[in-house]
Amino acid sequence: MSSSSDLQSSPEHVVAKRARISQWPAVPMTRAFEAIDRIADKFPPESKGYPTVALTNGRVIAEDIRAPENVPKARTSVKDGYAVIAADNLMIRRVAGVATAGQPWDGILQPGECIRISTGAVIPEGADAVVQVEDTTLAGYDGDVEVAINILIAPEVGKDIREKGSDIKENDVLLENGCELGPAEIGLLHMFGIQNIEIYRKPKVCVMSTGNELVESYHICPPQGFIRDSNRPQLLSLFRSQGFKPIDAGIASDNIDSIEAAIRQASEFASVIVTSGGVSMGEKDYLKEVLRNRLGFEISFGRVWMKPGLPCTVAHGKINNLPVVVFALPGNPVSSYVCANLFVTPFLRAMAGCNRPKQPVIKVKLAAEMRLGPRPEYCRAWLESRCGETFPIANVTGNQISSRLPSLVGAHVLLVIPQSSTEKTQLEKGELVDAIIISSLF
Amino acid sequence: MSSSSDLQSSPEHVVAKRARISQWPAVPMTRAFEAIDRIADKFPPESKGYPTVALTNGRVIAEDIRAPENVPKARTSVKDGYAVIAADNLMIRRVAGVATAGQPWDGILQPGECIRISTGAVIPEGADAVVQVEDTTLAGYDGDVEVAINILIAPEVGKDIREKGSDIKENDVLLENGCELGPAEIGLLHMFGIQNIEIYRKPKVCVMSTGNELVESYHICPPQGFIRDSNRPQLLSLFRSQGFKPIDAGIASDNIDSIEAAIRQASEFASVIVTSGGVSMGEKDYLKEVLRNRLGFEISFGRVWMKPGLPCTVAHGKINNLPVVVFALPGNPVSSYVCANLFVTPFLRAMAGCNRPKQPVIKVKLAAEMRLGPRPEYCRAWLESRCGETFPIANVTGNQISSRLPSLVGAHVLLVIPQSSTEKTQLEKGELVDAIIISSLF
């Protein structure tokens, strides 16, 4: 048996000689976010050009789109009724013709005349107001044909006319660079017949799990000590729900060579690699070593002062001269999911060109008191609207231990719970806290 | 020229003899919602059975899913450290073996011994606590092998041990009938190796536009009086964004036979048909007539006291003995979109089995004063978080005229603005109002 005094400079992967206290300072959340923002600057959004089928939900546009024409292109009627000359006032009018949407009336309206007109139809020359049909009565007809009408309410000039360009002026910015396409944006582009737009490329992201204890989830009865890998399907689903097409990079076993090989291989498919497991203080936790010593990456942070997610690690560097970022998330399923929401999806959305990459934050009211811990905590909660309550009520989803996956189920938000201080060790029932919306199902 | 006194009972489609005031009462919103709920009862969710690939985002499960086993299955370590016997207290311990996740240690721990253990590994028999590695020092080693350690902080019984079933107990309900699958739910199912789940069938929905003035949106330069159809791509995109696979039923021209034929044809593909246009007081507005007189449908309502969306019509009946519901939305692009969000998507989500079919509602603060109108109004607004403000600030998206599609762009919510009353004709800047969240991009 020898003394332990000569162990300081020994390789980390010799168990007896490993560091017993993490060499990685746990950085505060603000520092972690700043570090990720700095990495994001190295991964700017890339244009994908003008693909033929671009008008689908979730695409991000890479240019300002301007209106190629006025809407409406001509003066049109807002109502079903009669196009009139306002100065004629309340007299009985001769119905001189019909203008429907798609079939304009070509003449010039004369005093004493009106044109039967429907919503969206072009206002005939000479007319300066529309009287809605409800404000008229029939004054004479010939068979099925209206010949004259009474106007019951005196028309004002311009009444119920949409002026040319009043909805949208030619050359107005319709959609801004970085805007994500949804139904309204897609409708607007179709209105102008705009089919070709420049869009951003979606970043490629690979998801892998690490751990000798993991088996694929289709295993019916894993042997004692083994568990099914749920992190990978969960993270794949998360990125899919955000509009990405993540690549499944499988399970890497806990040894330095395997992990290095898996990351190198993943980098051939994606510049963003998301791993889970292998980042803590365990003897098989090789991620940081691979990233720093094998790949020569810069580790932006190796721990974060947060709960869950303390061992969360982010590193970046180059493989085959291409920039690669690795989000090495903790292995606990809740930790990896919380860290993926806080760190990875905003990064991917920024890389995809979105001008609002971060999740929205709202204030919510705690349904019950909460003890504060030494670390800031991101508690999963579901929101409830209660009658007479101004704020959504936040109900924490049961026991928040980081292994307990049901704490994510039905969670709409991550509550941002501050760390305890000498002044404050508890939040009271009814206190307001920030909540990061993480579920589009909410 | 004949008098108009004999017109009362004439067919509606003779222009001169049409009703000049809508025969349809404008029902209040509460009545409209109730009517739709009653129709929904006729379209209950249908099980799709157990398809092989069910674990994808947006599926709705049609059964309660219970945990087939405990999690963890055995007592496991929460930390990287040493499994110990707590009663041994602070003495130096002999490291008798190693347990990692996936490789349990088979022996029985004896007093004075400990087992090096990593997070997730099974606690060996005899051990009753875990000491994290940070609270130990090396006391002796042999080559690379740890032989003895010092415990720096006295362990308590149960410390850092996840008891069997402490995260999830066998037979606990994991997911409830009607729950929509997202990343967390998918992760949980994978954790248990549950691949076959009963899910609900997504309802089929057909989208069509009506109007002689409409051309397909790929037209570069529609002739005077014609406009590109933007409603259909917009509604298709909306239903897609909600996880449905809507069917594009094209444009029907404004005549009774065409509309009847189009609806009959659509009913061969879908039990929910969404049209836009043809429901107002125009002479070419044949939808209600087709629905009632040609198809023999019951019209639940033919107008709604709301803005935009006054002419919104909902009818249901049977075609070829199969139940069909038609949401005949107004033709203005904003009106059709607002009505689709308020009436159609909750209906589709209920039919899809979702246990929370309606959009969530939150309180927001008005950025500016608003004049109240005679009808309740659903204003499009985007939300902004301002520092020091407890509520999201709601900014109305410009001119709210129902033809102005840009008022939808970037809109996160529909503000629920009440109608004016003798007591109140205006909402002040800073007042709180309800906001229906309509954008998952928010």
C-alpha cells in the first residue's frame, strides 16, 4: 500500500488516482447562457437558397419579403349591397348593373343609378360609397330582375369601400428575415402568389446516449442492472417537435475509444452533437476527457450551478476542420431534458435563423410553498386557469428528483426557482415566479 | 314593373326576391360554443387500435397506460461514490469491489467494507447508504487500484439511495387516456419498453374555398377582379400545425350545383368539411341554401355575434348515411382564420380524443386603449415581455379590418374584447384582458 501524495498529476482515467472533487467550477446560469451565445456566433444561420417547396410550417425565411402589389389592387366593396353616388342621398335608384367578385361592371355610374355589388367586387367608376343590402328595400322589379331600390340610410362618401392599398401597400415589408412560417405567414405569401422565398437551412443535430447500462428500449426484459435508453427517443422527439430532423446516433459504450469514435462519426453527419450520460464524477464518465484530450475541444463549461443538470457540459472545436459543438448532457432523464430545453433548442433555433430563438417566459402563481435549495432550480409544472385568478396556477409535477421521468409528463413550463439566501429560504404559496414555456401542447 | 308585396315566399336564389336582412339570428358566442359541443357529441373519438408505429409526437392515447414494473427495479445509487454500512460511521473502509451501472457487485457487504459505486448502479446487499466521492479521500492504493478510503462526512441510513419503486410504482398510471404524446411521454414509454399502445384515429378534414373571384395562388397575374386563394393554404397549414393531415378539396365556384357537388365529394374523404366564403348576404352566397335545402342539414347557427366572423355558419347532417359536419367560414381571410381557431381546431382536437381540446387562455395587459364595438371582438395581438412588468404586454397587430391578412402575422393570441355597454365603451391602456393562445411559436 502506497501513500496518495504523488497522485496529483496522474491520468484521470486511473480510478484510484482520479480527482475526488470536480475540477470543473459550476458556472452560474448567466455565464452558461453567455458561453452558449458566444458559441452560437461561430455557427451563424446558413441560407438554403430558394428551394421549390418552401412554403411549409416551421421554415425560417432568410430575407425581408415585400409586398409586390397593393391589396386590394383596386377599390373594392366591404359589403354586399349597392355601389352608389353618395351625393344622390336618399332617392330611389335605378339598378344599372351587377358587379360580383370576379366579374366587375365596366360602365361609369351616372347620378340616380346604382350597381348591385358583392363583397370583394371592384367598385365601378363613378361610385363613391357602398350601401349594405340591409339598408335597402326593393322598389321595383321585372320578373326576377331588380330594377330599382330604395336607400334607407343616407350614404357617406367612402362608406364600406376598401381603398386601393388600404390593407397592404406595395413594397411594405410583409415578413421579416428570421420569421418562422406558420399558417398566417403562409396565407400571406399565397395571397401574393409568392412561391419562391429564400429560407435558412435547418442545422443538423445528432443525438446519442452513452452508458454500459443502457439497452435499446425494445428489450422486453433487460438483465439486472441494465435499463432501457429513454433519453435518446425523448431528445429525438423534442428536436422533432421543434421542426428539426435529428439523426439517431445510437448508444456508445462507456470507454474512451468508443466515445471518441462515436463523436467523430456523428460529426460526419451533424455539426451539433447532443450526448447524454458520462459527464459526472463516475469512474466511467469519460465525456469531458474525450472532448478535451482526444478531440482537443475547448470546454466552455463542465458544470452548471443548477438543479437538475449540475454536470452539464458544453464544448466546441473542429473535427476534420469543420466546427462542431457537443452538448454533453447529464444521464438522468429529467436532467438531460431540462438542459436540452434550456441550452440546446434555443441554440438550434438561433442556428436555424429564428429571430426569437428563446422560449417565452410568463409569470405564474405557485400552488404551494416551495423550499429553496442551494442551487437555482428548474421545476417542472403544469398550469391551471382558475376562475377568478389572474395568473395561471403552477402545480409542480410531483417529486422532482432528476431520475423521475413522470415529473416531465404534462409539464407545460419550467419554473425558475432562485437559490436560497440568508433572507429567503422558501417561496410562499401564491408567490409569482417566472415560468419558461416548454410545451407547445400548453 | 310589378310591386314587391308578393315576394315573401319566393325562392332565395332569385336576386330581386332575396331577403334583404339576414334571416339568421346572430347567436352569442356562448350559444355557438354550446352548439358545437353538442355536435361534437355526435363525433366521438375513434380508436385506431394498436398500430405498429405509434410513439410519435402528437398521437393521442386511447387507454390509461400503467407502469409494468417498478422504477428503479432495484435499489440504486443516486451519486458516484461508495456504498457503505452507515453504522460504520467515519472509519477508514476497505474497498471490497466495484459496482457500475450495468455491472452490479454480487457479494454481501461486511462491516468495515465499502463498494465503489457509480450513479444508477445497483446497491449491493448489506449496504444502507451511499457516500458521494466528494466526501471521501483515498487512504491507500495498490498500483492503480483503490484499496481503502476515508469517509469525511458521517453517512445516514438511506442517504443517496433510490429505493425500489421510489420514482414509479408498478401499476401506477403513467399516462391517461386522452393524453397527447410529446417528448416526455415518449421518453416514459420507451423507459418501460412499451411499444404498442392504443391510440385514437385523427379525424379527416377537407378544406375548400368557394368563390368565382378566386384563382389558385400560383397565378402570376390574376385578371382584374380576381384574387388568389389564400384561405385554403392558410387553413391547410393551420390544421397541419395541429397535427392533422387535411385534404385539399380545391376551389368550388359560386353556384348551387357546384357547391353541392363539392361538398358531396368532400364527404367521401372526410367527415369534417371546412369551407370559406359564400355565407354572407351576397347574391352568390349559396352555402346556407345548399346545406339546408340540398343536403337537408341542420344549421346549428347561421351567424355569430362576433367580430370578425359574423356570417360564420355551422351545419351537420348525413351524406350517404355517414355523419358530416360543415364549418362554413366567412370568406375574408382574417375572419376564416379566427373562426377556424375558435371553432374548428378545438372540435378536431376533441374528435382526436385530446382531453384538453381548447386553447389555453392567459391574462395580458393592453399596450394601448381600445374602443369597444357593438360586437365582442377577437383582436389579433403579439405579446411582449417587458422588464418590471408582471403581465405580457399585448400589442394589437395594426388595423383589424377582416380583409387585412397582415393582422394575423406574428399574432400570438386572440384578445377577447367584450362588446360595449352603457357603462363601458372603451378599455384603457394597461387593463387586463383574456387572451387565447393561438400560436405555438409564442
